[in-house]
Amino acid sequence: MKMRWVLALLLSVTMAQAAPRDVVFTNIDGGEHRLSQWAGQPVLVVNTASQCGYTGQYSGLQALYDRYRARGLVVLAVPSDDFNQELGSADEVKEFCEVTFGLDLPMTDITAVRGTKAHPFYRAVKAETGFEPGWNFNKILIGPDGRVVGTWGAPVKPESAAIVGAIEPLLN
């Protein structure tokens, strides 16, 4: 019992790291998504791919967004070809996601999420928490205060008890 408490404390300390507050992603439509535009709201950032075994999680991401967006949740999809499973262009990704999954959640342009070419958001998260996507559909929850609240790997579904349980206390 004491060991569980110590592990929980260590996890909460390592997970409560600040994420970059004014990082800019290129919007899949052109424009920009600034993390700062969602200050005070929880943001679930998910690196995605259209040709992955986990691509069906787009449905869960949209359902999560639909369920909690009125209470402040933002779900940001970050298409990436780092694992060679993304379509060839942002237009193809957008059309695929809209037609196949009815997605209307915010999306970025195709973005690197790991290694030396990783987007500054992912480099900062790795530097501050040690977390780097190991595959598509890794999830990073940023709290309303800009801190990393939790990270989950690809097998953890968007509507899982672990993710919902971390999101609900952060909502308006």
C-alpha cells in the first residue's frame, strides 16, 4: 500500500510539468492553432495517422470532443508521418477524416512528433517529462494551467476510464 502511494506521488510530480504555452501548430486548413488560444481549458493532443491499425480511434476522439467540448475540452489531432502511415497531403488527410469519421475537431497539418525534426511542442514535452510518442495515437493531456497532466500510449482508447477520469476534473 505504501509503495503504491509513493509511486502515485512520483507519477504526479513527474507528470505535472509545464507544457510550452505559446507554441504554434499549422492548421490543416492553413492558418494557425496556438496552444495559448486554449489557455484555461484542458487540451488532449493526439498524434494521428490515417493508415494505422489505431486509426479507428478517430471515432473515440470525436466522441470525446462532442461529449466535453461545451465544458471546455479541446481535442487536437496532429497528423504525423513519423511512422510512415499517413496519407500524402494535408488535403487528403482532412478529406479522409471528414468523410470516414465525420471529424470536426481541430487538426494540424502533417507534423513531425519525434526525433530532431519534432515539432517544438513535442520536443518540449519530451524535455520536461521524458515522454515521446512511440507510435501513432499517443495522447498528451494538457491541463488548464498549461501543465502536462497525463500521457498515454496508442493502445489506450480516447474514451477509456483513465483518460476520461483525468479530463473530467479539469472541465468547467
